[in-house]
Amino acid sequence: MIGLVQAAITLVMFLVILGGIVLIHDLGHFVTARLADVRVLEFGIGFPPRAKVIGVGKPHPDDLARPIVAPALPPGMAPGSAEAEQFLAAAAASATARRQGTLYTLNWLPIGGFVKLEGEDGGDSADPRSFQNAWLPVKLIILVAGVTMNLLLAFVIFTGIAMTGEPAVGVRFGVVAPDSPAAQAGLVPGDVVVAVNGQRHSAFSGQTPVQDLNANAGKPVTLTIQHADGTTQDVQVTLRVPSGAEQGALGIGELKGTPVGTITHTVGDAVQLGVQRTAEAFTLIIGGLADLGRSIVTNPTAPPPASGPVGIAVTMGDVLWGLGPLYVLYMAGLLSANLALVNALPFPPLDGGRMLVILLKAIPRYGTRISVRAERLTYAVGFVALFTFLIWITVFDIGHSVFPQTP
């Protein structure tokens, strides 16, 4: 029963976090489109099918002043035919939608949201406020705004954690080597090295006091030691120079990371740390993408070195129940920065791919050769490829969850 409750909480948490990250991304597109006076037909929370229209924006003054004129029928379409009536009805509905302002909708699939812009599908549009008719830099700014918002979200998360207090990590040791600096200083198994020369490390930094011990080999240092009874003591120790890889500078073994309180940074340091960690998270996935590409090419039947939605949800659950909500929040920052990089890739229909197509179409003499049909087909093929990839990686996620011992 407890397992079912934990699984349900994990699922809800995953949907809220992933949905929030995606929604923030689309909010960037929405806000910049509105600021650039590009028509936003719909801003939806969740994905269709539509559950409810929760609001309608105010119509633009230019739209109210512009009369609704029936468009000319396409060549070969007979007036009065069923096809012509359907075409005119769709045109009238589109014109009416433009006059009523942006639709704000709630949709059934709780995975983020979406923004629908007039003319974003590459087709010709007579609307002067359509995305298709916007100035080239405006189009690029609208598309890159989603990536920017995800990076900003990651920065806010990392900075907020640094300001409010992030967990510090020490090293508990279970063995003290005879005649070692640790033995001479009176350290005993079960003690914890909290800091070296006052330097403590965040659990999110990827470092522990072990690196500081190795860096100060042969030097006198001040160790902050936490004993088994909870008391803390500063101990003066002269570290040795290890004679081999198996010998440490302090002479301790059976090392295990352990929490030792929190580290709170000043506003300035927290902002600097937020920028640094956002940049690191943004570039972290580059190496992972390279490994993933090699895995797909060399051995597509082997488990990929990456996780899909199912794998991410399982990992979030393990982090939540094993380490706590703060670690889940930090993981959300990593996901937001990673999503920013993925969306910046020049692969349709991702934002980077759409920017690439727009730039290609802007090339004089050559861009006009890219037809609307070719553009839409490119987006459709890219969408199918991405969906197929998600299915492929999800199969391995599920297999790993059901058969965790499978190599």
C-alpha cells in the first residue's frame, strides 16, 4: 500500500515538474509574441483534447476596425460546392477568432502547454500581425525566448537554493590505518571529516573533503571532525604524501559521503553560483548527446546512455524518497537547463530547427525555393522521428524498471 502511495505521489510530482518546465518554456514564446504584437490565437495549459476555455483576451483595435471580407476561392474550386462552403466557413471562423483575441484553454493531457501563433505553420497569411509576416529578428527572438525562459528558470532554482541553504557533505570513514596521520591525531572509525582548513562542500558541487586532503598532501591542515556523539572538534594534522594509489594522505578508508548541515551563500555569491551551475547544466548534456549518438549508431539494441520520461520519473522518485525534496528541486533545475539545450538543437520541429528553416528561407534567391509543403513535411518528419525516439528509449526505461538487473 505504501508503495502505491509513493508511486502515485512520484507520478504527480513528475507531471507537475515536467509540465511546469514546459509551460515556462511556452510562456516565453507567448510573452515575446505579445510584446512584438504578433497574433497569439491560443495559449493552452496542457495538451489537447481541449477540456475548457478559461478565458478570452481582448480583441486588438486594428482587428475591430478591419471588416471581415470573404477570401477568394482557390483556383479550381467551384463556387457553391461543398468544398467551397467548407473553405469559406473555415475562413470565417478564423476571421472571427482573430477579432475575439487570444483563447486561454485548459486541456486534458497534463504535460506543459502550448502556444498557437497566427501563420506559424509556414503558410501564407494576409494578416499583418501573423508570425509569418513578422520581421526576421522578431521571429528569431520569439523562438529563442523559450530556451531563454528555461535557462532563467534553472538560474532562479540554483540561485534560490544557494541563498536559502544547500546541504553540505562530509566524509565518514570506517577504517583508520595504523601509524597514519589520522591515527596520530586520535581519529577513530565512525568520525566524519566535515571540512579541511574551514572549506566545506555542497552536495551539489560534486566534491567532498577527500579532494582537499589529496590537494594538501604533505602539508599541515586543520580538520573539522564530527564525532559519533555529534560533537565537533578542530584537529591539527600534518598530512603525508601517499606512496601509492592505495594510500591516502590522511590514512582513512571505507569512505562514505554523509550530510553535515547546510551552506548558505550571500546574495552575490549565490547569483554567481547560479550562473555557473546553469552554464554547467546547459553544457552537461552535450557530452551525453554525443554518447547517445555513438550508442545508436554502433549498437542500437543496447540500452542507451540516457533516460526518457519513464526513466526520469523513476529517478525523481528515488531522489525524493532517498534524499528529499530539495534534491528534486535541484534536479528540476538540471532538467530545465537540459531542455533549453535540446530545444536549441537545429532539428525540426524543435525551436532550433524552426530557426534554421526560417534563416534558410531568408537567403536571397534560394530561400524562396523552400515551399510551404516542404517546410510542413520537414516538421512532420522531424516530429515522427522524435516520437519514435521517445518510444525507443521508453522501452529501455520500462525494461530497466521491471528488470533492474538486466545489463
